[in-house]
Amino acid sequence: MILDNIKRLCRERKTNITNLEKEVGLGFGTVYKWGKVSPSVDNLKLVADYFNVTVDKLLSDDGNTVDGC
């Protein structure tokens, strides 16, 4: 769910997860691990701020919520 939302936001913003990780200072592969393990609140906040969305939107299981940002 989180990873899917981040992938969608990357597509919308014409970027990719590797660039996202570099921009916010996360290690290579960190975001992909979120498909299996829960990220820290601090890391979620970094990604949410990068995309100018709320953490709630990253956590949403409703894809339409994220698309509307």
C-alpha cells in the first residue's frame, strides 16, 4: 500500500524511487523495503514532504486519495 502510493506519486511527478531516496537522504533500496517492513514515521514524513502530501495520503489504501493531491 505505502510502496504502491509512492510509486504512483513518482510516476505522476515524472521521477523514480532512486531519485526520491537521493533527494530526501534515504539509503538505496530503503523505499522498496517498505513493501515488506513498516517505515519509520520520520522517513514517512520526509517522503510526504517531498511530494507535498500528508503522511495519511501515503498510508491510504484508496489510490484515488493520492491521485487527487
